Amino acid sequence: MSYLKDFPNKDGYFGEFGGAFLPPELEPHFAEIERAYLRLMRSADFLNELRYIRKHYQGRPTPVYYAHNLSEAVGAHIYFKREDLNHSGAHKLNHCMGEALLAKHMGKKKLIAETGAGQHGVALATAAAYFGMECEIHMGEIDIAKEAPNVTRMKLLGANVVPVDFGGRSLKEAVDSAFKSYLSQADEAIFAIGSVVGPHPFPKMVRNFQSVMGLEAREQYIEMTGELPDHVSACVGGGSNALGLFSGFIDDADVQLHGVEPLGKGTELGQHSATMTFGKPGMIHGFKCMLLSDEEGNPAPVHSIASGLDYPGVGPEHSYLKTSGRVNYHAVTDDETLEAFYTLSRKEGIIPALESAHAIAWAMKFGRENPGATILANLSGRGDKDIDYVTENFGHG
Ligand SMILES: *Cc1c(COP(=O)(O)O)cnc(C)c1O
């Protein structure tokens, strides 16, 4: 593994992207987090505890599964990494357990975060319950109304859900609110970022915690088939499930990597969230990345049928991997995503998260055009959270 060691550099840059643009009061706290992370990743106790949690609490390794019915229908060989079977139903717990274990070893008592659709909030509240820590989740009032089941889950898990009632009352304001709260209690709390975004060292830490997926999947795939897949695909919101899976294959030059973004309802600004396809370099939430912005350079409004993918920025590492050409980026529409959602449910008995259905929609399309190809797609989460929305708006397929 040489790429993972070389990127990012010590200041958190992947080429021109990344970095840490922080209010001065937060600089020492982020430096402390990085020092603790570097120390703990060399500590046998820390790594053993993480290994124990993954095996006995999360149920890892999650399987790699050959989707035989889907493969037959498409004419290519499609495999899934089954993160829907990770405890709490998605890949997010991989980095939340890592961040919470780090916080515990740093002597912190509290985990703070924002959440949009509530998925990160639920995963973090799960980790907080496991470690017996306090958990404070900031969430816009609009999202609280839209995502009632996740709000209930967070409360059941013991989290304090803080409603955010200013501005657009959604994800961006929730980030601002959580950061402000963190500033006032950074000695006893940690701000646990929910993807490979934010200021250094979070993009690196979250990727490394998520790389367990890719390391498992590479070994499992070889064991099943005796070789490596031709193609690996994953959806990209902030980009953590994609980088986790890609990490296992990034040094395998023959394996092509594909990030799949939401094209939503179309190519017009505001109708999609395809940052790689339509964005340009910019700055959001304390780091440099590709960004969808309006004429004044402010983050643009975005849309996706999958609320976990509607972020106008993207991880700095993805921004770099596009420039370097190592990863190909594609975009699929809401309609293509829905088709994949229904097809997978009917043909394989697996209801995928709408986010994950993007990676599968691309695999189906590519497979039809490339008969016989082998594709490993990331099934980043299960779709229980999406069934009411899908059936009320689009029927039963
Ligand atoms: C949050 C979420 C995503 C998007 O986040 P990334 O950081 O881009 O991986 C994808 N899939 C599921 C199931 C999610 O909950």
C-alpha cells in the first residue's frame, strides 16, 4: 500500500485540494486530534479494540455477494460489498466507531455533529451509546420534520437532538450551529465529521477508518473468483463509502474505479448534485474541493432523490483523484436510480438505500454496454429508511 501512505501530505493536501481553514480558536483542537490520531494508529491497544468492535459489535466482515439474478438480466457479472449488513444498516458506523474510540482515548466525554437526513446522527448516536458518551446532534427544523423516523432513532439511542431554526433550517445551518456549539466546549467534546470532508485531519481519518471495507472486499473477491474485478463502483456524496472501497484497489492499476454522483432531475444548476461533472475548485466548510457554486461563488442549491448525496462540495481526495485520472466519475439520474432500487428489490430480495442505488444503476448501465465485465459495486446501506418516500411518490414498482 503506497498510495494511502503518500496521500494526503502532512498538511492534509491531496494535490491542490484539502487543507484546514479554521477559526484560530479551533486550530489547537484540530492539531490535538491529529496528534492523538497519529499516536493511536500505532497503538496495539487501540487497534485491537477497534478490531474487537468491528467483529463482535458491527458484525464484520460484511460479505461480498455475487448478484446472480441481476447479473443474468444485465449480461455482466455484478458483485456487491454488503455494507447494508453492517450494524445500523450502512457503512457510516465504520468511521463513527473509529471517531468515538479516538474521542474516548483522548478523554473526551461528548460527541457533537450535524446531520442532514439523519443517517450520520443515528450512526454517531449508536457509537455514543456503545461508549457511554454524551451525544449532541444539530439538525435543521425542515429535516427534523422530513426525517421523523431517524429523529426517533437518535432519541431512543440517547442523543440530544438540537433543532436549528435559522436561515434555510437545513444541513448547511446545522453545520454552522454544530461548529458554534463545539467552539464553546472543545475541551470536553469532539466534532465528529460524517464523511471524508471538512478540515484536515478528518478526510484522512475517515478514509482510513472506512478502508476496512476495501481491504476486506479485495480479499473476499479474490477468494471467490481467483482474480480482481475489472471495475469497482460506489456512490459519491461526501465520498466516504467510495474511498473506503477504493482504498483496497487503488494500488491495483488494472482495476478501474468509478465514482457515481446524482444527476437528479437534470443538468441545470439546482437540479442535481453532480459536483465532479459540473463543479469547479472552491472552498466550503474549511477545506478546498470541487464545488457547485452560484455566480457569486457561494455553494449552490443541490438536489438528489437520495438525501445522503445532496452536498454541493465533495471530499478533497475525490477532487484530486479526478484530476489525477485514477478514478472515473459518472452521474446517474433519479429515474435510473429508482429503476435500480426496484430491480434490486425484485431480483435479489435486497432493498438498497437510494444512495447505494446510484452505484448499482451505473453498474447495470455499464454492464449492459460491456457484456461479460466484472463489476464490484458498493451496497453502502439498506433501504428501509426510503421505502415510505419511494412508495408514496412512485408506487411499488
Ligand atoms: C450517507 C450515505 C452515503 C453518502 O455518504 P458518502 O460519504 O458519500 O459515502 C451513501 N450511502 C449511504 C447508505 C449513506 O447513508
